[in-house]
Amino acid sequence: MTGRDAGARDTAAVVQVRAEGKVGEEALAYARSKIDAVVSRPGLPAVTGEVRIAKATAHHADHPWSAVADLRVGRTVVVVHAQEATSQEVTDRLQDRLRRQVERAAHGGNAAHKPVTPPWRGGQPDEALAGRDAGQQDTRSA
């Protein structure tokens, strides 16, 4: 299958949107607007790459529309896939998945999932818990 470059437009983030198969211009325009909304937000590192929208030639396919985004966000590679029944649904699904992955890549990956050393192993106690515990006094007798 050969891909045709359907007006690959450079956004501020240098992301090309390409079509493979029988994809109309209105579907590409919708995809461009959704992808631009994700990758051209302020505060993101340099975003480059390609998004491909394709329609299967088989008429009996349950989800004939597919989309693949292969982007580099700063130094992180982001690959997102989506398959749906219509071009608008596949674009919306791709946008949702892409937004989550771009946010994760832009903000240091799994920063929220870093292991925390518990206090009994030499780690620092949580400040909220420490403040709560400091206000309590030991009322037990010795």
C-alpha cells in the first residue's frame, strides 16, 4: 500500500498528517485540527513526527479506519494507535490517547510512580502526615 502525501502541513511543532488509501480532505482537515490542538500547546518541548490516517479497503472490516501517530516529544518517542468505525471517531480516539502520552512525555514520564522509601527504611515521612502527627500528643502513661 502506498501512502500519498495529502498536503502534509508543517505545524508549529513540525508534525505531518498523511493519508493512506481513500481518505477525504475533510477527514484530513479534521485530523490536522485535532493533532494541532495537542502538539502546539505552550510549554511542550519540540515535537516532530508523523500521523497517518488510513481506511481499509475491505468492506467487511468492523473498524475500517485506523490512525498511527509516531512522534518525538523532546527526547521521548511517543507511538499511539487507534482503530474505529468512522474517520471522526478514530481521530477523536487518537487525540485522547495522544494527549495523555504527550503529557506523560513532557512531564518526565512516570514521575508520579517513583518508588518512595518508607520512613522506617530511612526515607522522609510525608509532610502532611508529619504535620498531623506533630499535633498529636502521646497520652499513654509510661
